[in-house]
Amino acid sequence: MSGFVRTNEKCPVCRQSFKEELQGRLVVLICPEHRTMPRRYYVDTSGFGLKKRKRYSGKDGVPFASREAASQFLDSMRAAKGNRATWDPKEWDEADIKEFRFAAEWAKWVESKESDWSPGYLRQVEWVRSRILAPRWESFDMRDIRNAHLIDLKTDVAKRYAPSVVKLVIGVTCSFLSGLRMRGDIKETLTRPTVKVPSRDLFILDADQQAAIIAQANERYRKILTLAARCGVRPCEVCAVRIMDVVGGYIHFQRSMDDYGNLSDTKTGTVNRKPIPADMARDIAVAMRFRRPDAPLFVNRWGKSFRPGVLSRAWKKAAIAAGLKGSTLNVGTRHSFATRTWREEEAGARKRTADAVGHAGPRTTFGNYIPREG
Ligand SMILES: [Zn+2]
């Protein structure tokens, strides 16, 4: 005889498959140990020549909520097939229930979540859909999703993309699937595949190394690169500084410039106020002399603002010349600034802690008094 009644679900307690058991006259699917039963069944239609192997609902479209309901449907199929003259497999194909298809489910999920997302995240989600998920799951019935699909997805994406992208794809996909699960459209408990993103090897520079790179750069870049190194602000914000941003001994970084010269707010929309670096006071004073308030503080050969991309290339080239190949502008200035700031703060905090307990120096305090972290 063709066909079986099966379920996609597993025992929610032990994660084992359900087993058939005779209860009175009925065969049920049940976990022999935990007495749990599936909530949804399907008819495996292999042998009937139907388009889809899994059929989830009866002719009325009502999902099979008991093994008995699925089994009755299977019996009626077998009976119909018994009469070769009138058997038409097309009559038994499930009406195309678009509701559970990837596209429909995705649209529902995005609609329910969109308002919580930033425009940037929305773009990432759309990228994951159009480039990764839609091509592979376009007509997929999401009720058939299994851990194996997630693992395959991860493996495939990892072949073509960096770990950070794999992490994004898995993150977005799992969030989508948990949305489906919350709505009750899928029952299976899915396990998120782990993605390890190696922490980037940051090429942190000390002050001497920064000075060595800046010395190798073309003369016209040296002042603005020095400013970037001393202040640790984003290169795009250094490029956008104007004369009028220098007030009362402080520079107010409050704009950002892209590679096409367009100005916008800083990334976080805040003003970053930094004292004029002591060793730049003279250069800045000279740059401000006889110039309009809205003029860029430091200018290129044509009297215009520097662009971040130009500075990045200048930095990389100078780094090679200085024997520090691999240093990039952002890490060489901004990350290095943050790292050194933290190390100084940490050293200061250790010294203050030692003072507080009356030690001559932090060595005793941190060697014998304070348990090591991690
Ligand atoms: Zn069980």
C-alpha cells in the first residue's frame, strides 16, 4: 500500500522521534517515554504520483491535527487510487497554500518588525533576502524547515562570504524563523548554528609608529593626518572640520564628509569636542589666518577639503614606506587612539587602587590582592 502518516515534529521533552502505538482501535504517534504527541501530521504521498510528497491538510484545507485525521485522508486516497479508471492524481494535490511559502512568510515577518529596525539594518535584511534566502528558498514551504537546512545554509554562505557575513545571514534567518515559530507556523525547535567571527587583528600603533608613518607621507597630508592621529576622531570627520569649528582652544568635530565631498551629521549625530593638540597649536593658528570661517581647516593642493579615501590611500602608502605595511588609516589613528587611551586609563586606575590600599605600587596590589579576571 502506498503512503504513510508522518509528522515533522519530535518529542518536545527528549527530542526523539515519535513512535507508533496502538491505543484501543487507533494507532497513534507518541513518545513512549514522555507520552507527548505531535500537534500536526502530514500524509507522505509517495507512490501516488502527486506533485508534492507532503500533504498537510485535507480537502477542506484544515491541517491534520491528529494521526487519525491524516490516516482517514490517506485511506480515501487509497480507495480512490484503487479505481484506475477514475484516478487522477491532480485532484489530490494540495491546493497551493501560498501562506506558508517563504515569500509570504518573509513579508509577514518584515511587516511586524520593520518599525523597530534602523534604515541600515533594514538594508542588511533586504540584502540577506534578495541575495541569499530568496534564491534558495523561493518556493519553499517554511513548515518543512529543519536544522539541516540551516546547517546547509551556513556551509554554503561560508564558502562565498566572510565570517561576519555568515553571522549576519544566520542571525537574520534565525530571527525570521523564530518569528514563524512564535506565530505557530512552524513547530520544530531549531538550533542556531554557531558562527565564529575571528576578532580582527588590529594593527595598533604607538605614537612613534604614527609619527614614522606621517613623516613618510607627502608633505601636504602631514597636518591633517597628525590631527587624525592626535584626536582619534573618524577620518570623515577630520576632513569636514572648518575654521569656525575651532573655538576657545577646542576643535568641534560636528560634520562628516564622504568621498564625494558630501557633508552630513557625524555618524552618531553628536559634536565631539577635543582640545587643540598642543603640538598642533601653531599649525592650526597659521591655517586659520585670513581665512573665511566656513573654509576647511586643512586643504589639498586645490584649496579644497581632503576626502577620506584620499587620506586612507596616503596613509597606506606612507605605512609601507615606514616599514609598517598593513597599517590602515582608521586603525592606525582611531583604534590606536582608543587603545592607548584605555591603557593609560587602566594604568591610572591601577595606580589609584594601589594608593588606596597604601602599596608603593600596583605590583603587590594586582599580584596578591585582586583575583585575576577571566
Ligand atoms: Zn520524549
